[in-house]
Amino acid sequence: MRTTAIAISLGMLACDNTPATPEEECQQIYDHVTSLIGRADRSCATAADCTRPGGVATCNCAAFLGVQCSGDPMNLEAYGAFVEATAAEAERYRALNCAVGPMICDCGPGSVDCVGGQCATVNVETCFGIDAGVAAP
């Protein structure tokens, strides 16, 4: 009887996907959100078919929740599904003050356009008027 109880308890622990630490929770949220971004529909006919989640300036080497610091272009319908699927996670990510993912020091928001039938980020702004990622000669 005791062996059965221990086996059941261990089985329940093995099925528990709850992160043990805030850092693990941050990583799980980051991985899930970036996975959804990677699979998002980017098809378009005009620029009006496109939008982008994210894209807030990261001028202070801050982490951001997304794939591109300038925002992640996607189809408007895909965006609605993305927001619905990630709203609670994005709020939890902010509440935990997560610092997972790339740390970008010079990236402002970009705008989106339909390029070759795909939503794309164009006209990416910089924070300092220079590209901080390129060393000067």
C-alpha cells in the first residue's frame, strides 16, 4: 500500500509542469511566446493587413518579450489570436520583471509593411541616432 502511494506521488510530481523558480517561469513564458510568434501567419495583400506586437524602445539594454526588438510583424487576424493566447503570460512576465532573452541596447520600434505578400518590419528606429550594434572604424 505504501509503495503504491509513493508511486502515485512520484507520478504526480513528474506530471507537474509548474516552474520551481521565477526564472524558470520567465523562461517558459519566453519560450512559449516566441514559439507562437515563429508560427504566426504573416501573409498579406497590403500593409493594412499587417501589425506587430512588441516594438517598444529598448534603449537601456533591457530584455523584451518577442523575437525582434522592433516588433514582430504578423497578419492582423493572427495578431488577435496571438494576443488572446498570450495576454495572461505577458502580464505575468511583466509582474515577475523577467529578464529573459536578448538584451538590446539600441532598438526603437519599427513600422510594418506588406513586402512580397508577407508582413515585414521596415524603418526600424534607433534610440541614439546611430546603430549601436556596429563598431565605428
